[in-house]
Amino acid sequence: MQIPVALERLVFEFSRFPGVGRKTAQRLAFNILRYTTEETQNLTDALTQVKEQIR
């Protein structure tokens, strides 16, 4: 099965977390595919907010 480039990038980024291998990264990425647009936006907002506010 060919994985779209955008999904492969997300898997790669998740796999950079300590203790997260490729299989877990794939599970996380496929789970996000089931998120609503609002849930996805909430996640991206939380990531951005933590990066900007916590140093």
C-alpha cells in the first residue's frame, strides 16, 4: 500500500519523539485521520500554544 506523502511526513515527525517507533507513529497518524476538522485544529492550536508560551 502506497502511503500519501503528507501522511508519511506526519508518521516521520511522530517517530522523532523519544520512544515512538514507526508502528506507533503510524497508529497516531491514522488516528488523526479520523479527527474532525475542529479536533485537528484544537491539536495544532495546542502544539503552537505550548511552543510559544512554555520555554
